[in-house]
Amino acid sequence: MKRRTQPFLLRVPAGQRGYILAMLLGLTLVMGIFLTRAMPSVVAEVQRGAEAELVFRGEAIAKGIRLYQQRTGGYPLKLEELLKVKPPVLRKLYKDPMTPNGEWDLITAVQPGPSGDKTGLPIVGVRSTSHGNSYRVYQGKSMYSEWAFSAADNLLGVPGGLQRPGMSPVPTTTPTPSNKPTETQ
């Protein structure tokens, strides 16, 4: 005659079955506490990654606008024009990683009219439309909507171009009447 084996839980004496359930419940509680403690650091890392992507994309667009201006002598009226020049000055039209719709706030060479419509105005840069606070400080600003990625230096008070805060302009040498070069800024 073949002996039947019972599952593990059925072999435990009736008085000890509640201890295993309590131990599993306690283990689940401890794991939940550890996960909630780790969650803020995971969220912060994701946001820092999105900030790094925002800087990469914004600077790539600003560099593309700068190259477009050097090749054509003017600024684009639409961001799509950066892809139409031959060879293209931008690999693809990047979206704003900080907003769900991916739309950029355009920085134009001239002030828009009272309606605020920027259609048809020369574009010199972009900025995020997100008004969130950042972990990182970029160009002395800590809100995403203040991070300006511009191809023109100090156009309408917008920082941009190749110079970064805290960096002095590239010194140039100019000859003086005594034919000795001097450093100017």
C-alpha cells in the first residue's frame, strides 16, 4: 500500500499554523518599510536623469540654431528648419523631457506682440515650459522654465551661446603701439 504524503502546511501541527502566517505578514511589513525608505532616492535619481536630458537636448538645439545661423545668415522661423538645411544641423527635433507634451517655449530674437504669438519670429533658443524646481542649478537658475538654451549671447537679456556663468570670456591679444601683445577681455 502506498502511503500518501500531505503538503507541508498540512503536516504542521494545528497550533503552529498561525505562527507561519504571522511571520509572513511581518516579513511583508519589513519589506514595505524598506521600499518606502528607498522610494525618494529613486524618484530623485529619475528627476536628475531627466534634468541631464533636458540640458543635453536644450544645448543640442542651441548649437543647431547657432550652426543654422552661421550657414544661412539668419535664424530659423520654425525649429523644423534645423532639419531641412543640407547637411542637417540637428539629428532630430528633440522634445522637452520635463513636460508631458514635449513642447518648448521658444526664445525669439524680437519681442512678440501684445498677443504673445511667436509665429514667424526668428528663433534664437528654447526653454522648458515646466515650472518645477530642479535639483541641479543651471546658469544660476533653479527652475526649469528659467533654463535658457540660446544660440545668441545676451539677446534680450537671455544668457546663452558659448559662454557659461563663472567662466570669463576667451581672452584675445591685440597689438599695442609698442608691438607687445596685451590680454584684453
